[in-house]
Amino acid sequence: MRITQTILNNILEKIIGAQNPLLTGKVVVYIMDQLDRDLIRILQQDAKRPFTQIAEELKQPDTTIHFRAKRLKENKTVTRFCALVRPEALGFTTAALLTIEIGGHILPEISKDRTRTFAAELGKEDQYLWIAVDDEPMIIHAVIMGENDQDLKQRVETIRKSPDVVKVTINPVSSVVKGWEISGTPEERDD
């Protein structure tokens, strides 16, 4: 007797008492192993590196590396391969972490909504590399780039003038240990 997907689903449903979403095809859950993590680490360093070189470094067949990379992309674990641009090429030489508190509205719901719309407005500007929102209190966290310190200060002053903004804190970034891709101020870069 051949066991089909439907038969297997029915057996599992009887055993666990509910439909298993992992086998229905509706939900795909993929747990990464160490090889996947190592592959992602290498691809983050250089996404154009040939699979044969990666396979050699990881002591795996190149077909395994190719299959794993394809699966990571298909499962949306890896969302895209992209170019990282040196911030200096865009005229940015300095970075800072911003904390922007939104409030002062009669109803808390208005402040909450304005926090999200204000964050979305900031997200349209090239200078912001990362933006996150807290709902309680209504705070926007951001990594901002600038041409120089004066440029950053001017941008912060513009934000402070908004009637929705209660407080802005700026913390300049002088060096980055990990994650220069989003901070823009690398200590060292491999070319």
C-alpha cells in the first residue's frame, strides 16, 4: 500500500487530534541547521561568491550548497541578494541613533497612529537606514545618516519642530563593530 500525503495527514490528525499545518502545504516551516547558518554568513559577506568555493570552505558537495541556497530563497529565509553601497558614495560620512518620542495628543490612539505615520514619512527619506516603532510609549527608533555632524543636527532640528514630537534624542555613532551595512560608519571593509 502506498502512503499518500492525504493518508499521512489523516493518520496524524487522528494521533494529535488536529490537522498538522506542516503537512497541509498551507504553512511551511523550515528550521535552519548549522550548514544553512554558515551558508548565510558567507553569502552575507559576498553574495556573488561561487558555490564551488563555498562548498570547498564548508567541506560539502557544491550540489548541496546550490540546493541549500535555492531552498533558502524559495522558503523566503533569504529574501534577496543585493548590493551594499558605501555610504560615502552617497555623500554620507556620519551616522547617529535617534529616539523620537511622539505625543501630546488628546487621545492616545491619535499619538499611536501619528507615531506610525511619522515613521512612514521618515522611511521615505534616503538618510534613514533603519526605523522601528514602540507603541508604549510612542517612540520611533532610527539610524540616520548625514553628510556631516552639522547636517545631522539640522535634520534633528527639523524633526523637533514638528508639533507631534515631544522629544528627540540623538546619539552619534563613532565606530561600528558589526553591522556597518545599516549604520554606514565601518571601521574596516573588505574590498
